[in-house]
Amino acid sequence: MREATRVLSTADAFAIGKLDAHGQAALVASGEIPPEALVEAAIIRIDALDPLLNAMTFRDDAGARARAVDVKGPMAGVPWLLKDGLDYPGMPNRAGSRSNRDAAPGTTAFAYTKGFDAAGLVPIGKTNAPEFGLLPTTEPVLYGAARNPWALDRSPGGSSGGAAVAVASGMVPVAHAADGGGSIRIPASCCGLVGLKPGRGGNLRAREHHVIEDFIACDVLLSRSVRDVAWAAAVGAGRLQQAKAHVQRRLRVAVIAENLDGNAPSEPVGHVLRRAADLCAALGHNVETAALPTDGPAMAGAFQTLWGYLARDAVNQTAARFGSAEAEATLEPWTLDLARDAGLLTATDLDRAYTNIAAGTAAFARFFEDFDVVLSPVLRHPALRIGELAPTRTFEDIWALMFDYVSYTPLQNLTGLPALSLPLFEGADGVPIGSMFTAARGGEDLLLELAFELEAAAPWADRWPRYSVANPENCKGTQVEA
């Protein structure tokens, strides 16, 4: 290990952790530190922060140190984390489930992660996620709850909750997230991050072929900065060109406040939505209130149908591998009950779901002839308290809250539209509440261009959680020496 790494102090590691991925890469490019120093600094930060926040589920410190010695690329040495549920060579994929607790290290490398390997990112481990990504909170029985670094009794969202915790607290500057119904945007909203959901087909293949996942799921890297996400979106899509630094024209912004069930957001969320709309207007964009252009309840029902099929698939695969008794013993109540409920679905239900999705997709195509972007809430409520959506609660207790809480984000997955959560404002308690922008198919760069402008107008770079690299005095057992 080089001298610059051996003498790295905790204070140095925390200072590096306040930089985004581009800032950390610049330290290496300038020769100020070697790539392995970035990895060592991340390990120090994880040691200090993770015992409190529970973001990590698997660590490969030795492998990361070895990779960093000879790493090349524009992001050489920049540490990142993979979501539990994503295949990666040498790391087990447990998908947050006790049924996979003995999973062997992976051997598969998909195109998506290969792009980041080639760019020089160094993976250190995997992050906490709910069982099979089926809940918008991160409280799996296998790992226990990940805690929001803004308030430890609040959920960081899900399903990419551990990734959001790690980035928001400064453990790493970027972390992988996947979104099948809001799982990028939800934790971004709860933890104050930039969360881009690419449109359908907007990133390289990150997992095996699966008809429903290919239809609704996508992948990205979470970050605190727009430039990191813009870079990651380009790499993840396998292209060189990135979004421009700012939007080139004034946009037609439609503000849609009601969720898929036709209900208004809670007051804290509505307040943030109004502030975001006012900010867009102040920047000269043409902002007007609009109604949802499609049948919201029909779209909500379609999402519930597809979500049920995913749960049913997970339970059936587990039973096929280990037997029905083992599946019943190891899978969480929410997964089992959602799968049982899905057992009542028929081919007619699936046909209706796809018919409604097609109608909603066509309606939005027409809608975007008159508007450039939609501004809406990410979630109907601020970040929930840990336990409110715990997977051990009864099905009847959490079904209604689950689908009410996520009653804005599934729409973009169903229609294949790109969407972006930005941490423009927070609630009265200081916990972030994201603002979501949606564009027409192929509009990822437009969203990022707008994000660059909003980031400059309402910067959040200096806003850090209470439990983070910016506040080491709040990290239990952490003594930051000079």
C-alpha cells in the first residue's frame, strides 16, 4: 500500500467523503492521492457509520483493496456499493431473504456492472434491501432495519434503502439502485439524493431476462450530485454523451398533485410540491396545474397485479429450490401473503392490466405533446417511521398503506417513462421530501438538464444528515483525530 494510504486519518477519510464521485476522482487524477486511498477512506467511513445505520449487508474490503491497486479509468478508485439483489462476481446475492442466506459468491457479470468496472469504480460490498425488493422500506428480517441518517427512527425508503443511506451519510459517493415501482426515487426522496429512473430500455442489461422485470424495472447509481448521476446514466446506458450542464429552453411544466387514486398528497408533501412549482416558475418555466391524463385507479390496479405476480414468482422459485415447508419457514409474511393474494389472479386480470397500461401509455404520449415535464410528489407522505411497513405485520395492516404510500411512482414504471427525484426541499422536521419530474420517453437528458438548473438555483450540496461525514460527533464511537 502506498504511503498516502498508510497515513490516511479518520479526519482525512471523512473530508474525502464529503466529495461526490467526480470530486474524489479529481484527487486521483491530480496525483494528490492514489486510487487505493479512496477505497481505504471509504472503508474507514463504513466502519464508523454503518454500525449506527445498518446500510451494509456484505463487505469485501480485501477484494476492494486488491482491485484498487491497478485500477484504471476516469473514476479510478472511486468506491461504490451494489444493491443486494444484483448479481456481481465474488459477492453473494441474497436479495434480502433468509431463503438465500447461504448464497454462494456470484459468478455472473452483466453488461451494466461491466461498464462501471471499466470506468474504474471499485465495489466494496452490498447494501441492505427488503426481501426481493417488494416493499418501499428497508426492514428485512434477515438484516434488520436500515436507518435514515436524517432521523434514525425513520425509514430510508426502499427498496434501495441501504444504498441511499450509504450515499446520504457519505460512506460512498455513489451506489447502485434498482426501480420496479419507485425503488430509486423513493429512497432518494427520503434521504435527500438525486434519483433518476431511466425509461424502459434506458440502461444496459443488469440481470437475467424476466418479462415483468424487463417491463417495469431499471437501474441507476444514486448520488448527492446531478453531475454524478448524469455520468452514471450515460455509462449505464452504454453511451458516451452526457446531459448538458443546463436546460437550453424554458419548459412547459404540468403540476399534477393527485395520486393514482385521485387523492391529494399529505400537507407536508403538498407544501414541498408548491415550493418546487414556485421555483420552476421563478426560473421562467411555464407552470400550470393539470389533471392526470389517464385512469389512475386502473393504473394502480395494473401495478398491484404485476407486483403480485413478482411475489408469486419469488415464492414459487423458493419452493422449487427448497420445498414448500422451507419456503413457508424462511420467507417473510408480506412476501407469502402477497403471493397468496396473487394466487387469485386470472389471465383476465393480467389481460386487463396490460390493456390499462397500454391506454395509460398512449394517454401520456398525447399529454407530452402539450407539456415537456410533469412535476408531482414522489410519495404521498413523508418518510415513514420504521415499523409502519415492517414485513412481519399482517397483510391487512400494510396493504392499504403500502399502495397509498407509493401511489405516485409506479406510473412511470408501467408507462416506461423516465422520472427523477430531486432533494429541493425538506419537511418541517428537516427530513427531505423529494420532488419528482417526469418526461416523455427518451427524455432522460432533458430531466438531467433541468436538474442541473434546479441544483444551481436551490443548492443542496451543503445540506447533510445529522448522522454523516459532515457531523462526526454524532457517530457513535467515532473519534475523528486531526
